[in-house]
Amino acid sequence: MSIPSAGDTFPAFRAAAVQAAPVFLDRDATLDKLEGLVAEAAGGGAQLVVLSESFVPAFPVWNIVLAPMDQHKFFRALYENALVVPGPHTDRIGSLARRYGVFLSVGVTERSAISMGAMYNTNLLFDPEGSLVNRHRKLVPTWAEKLTWANGDASDLRPVETELGRIGTLICGENTNTLARYALLAQGEQVHLSTYPPAWPFRRTGSAGNYDLGARSRSARPRTRSRARCSTSWRRGSSTTSRSKRWPRAIRGSRRRSGPHRSRAR
């Protein structure tokens, strides 16, 4: 028995969860690299492109593996390369979304324009016109991340109405926060973006068989609620980590392939 092709239709789209390293603690070079990644993903048909947690300019993994007194230079470098939102660097990211006609989600370290030294773990979502449609600051930095990031708030804990569906975002450990997830679901979230950092370290600096900062990319899967997940890959001895020889071994990772991983989301 044949079934007639009648009734309503619903959105289908292609998402790219980008597995790539930033240019370590170099905001402008990372934004240069971002353009190539977005172009590649859009060229593959992606309508939604998702970058990892604090992709610009780097994830502060040193919080977990170094003593606080040894972190000063990293904090300063991160602060000097953080983004003011809105500002010229967010305008540049928005121009990429507009040029390639994609929804673009990018994790950044945001610098406060008011309080000297204050930073936030922030996710930015741009629409295909290049407009910043949501800025979500991580509600509570996880464990040692508090050495770098201040607490966010729930002012932008909401899904954004788009032609792809209602898109919401949570950052790393927030995805295990039942109330945060419920807050988005209760507002009708349909596409969930969950972003992550490199693999979490569990061994001390210099120990044998040290942890692997390789990618843990989690691609979108066709479920009732579509998901596009991504994480960062750290690479040693490549142009993506041009400063790597200056930093302790503890924050350097193994060589991994990088680039956009595409999947269908419905």
C-alpha cells in the first residue's frame, strides 16, 4: 500500500561540528583560521557551523595542571587576546556568518569592558545576516576554571527562533545541569548545541603516560532534539600552535587531524 506524499513538511539541515585547534593564545590569527574553517564547512553544505568552548583564543587548560603562582603569564596572555562583546572582533565573526550565509556558533573568552581583569566563558551565536542573536555566558565555571572565568548569568538562557528551529546552547558542564537543560526545553528548544574543551586532564604535569588532549568531537545525531557537539583538538609542532615550544609540556597535546565534521540534523 502506497502512502501519499501529503501533509506538512519540517526543516532539515546540515550541521558542521568543527574539530580544530586555535592558534594558541593568538586571537587575530585564530580569527584568520576561523574564516577558512567556516568556508570549508559552508562549501560542504553546512547551514549551522559550531566551534568549541573558548575556541578564541584558547581554553585555559593550565588552570588544571599548573599551580596558581605559575599561571600569571597565561592569564595575562588570555586577557590580552580576549574579546569585548560587542566589539570589532565580534563584528569580524559576524561578517563571516554573513559572507558564507550560515548560522555560526563560536566559543570565546569574553573580556569585561567595565571590570579590569574580569573574563567570561561565552558562546556567541550569529545568524546568516551576521547579527549576534545570542550571547550565553557559562553560568558557573567548572572547578579550577574559576581561576580564569567569572560567573555568568541566565539573562540569555533561551533558545533563538530560527528557520532551522529554536537553537539553544550550553557549555561543557552545564549540559549536566538539570535545571539549565530544563530551562531551555521549557522554552521549546529544538536544536541543542553542547560545546566542550580538550579532554580533561587527570594526571600531574610530567607524569608518565600523561593525558591526551586529543579531540572528542561529538557529531549531531538525528533524535527528537538535534544536537551539534564539538570539542577542541590541540596539535603539537604545527602552525596552529605556533607558540607551543614556549609553554610547559603539560599544556601541549598530541597531533590530531582537524577540520569540520559534518552530519545531518533533523
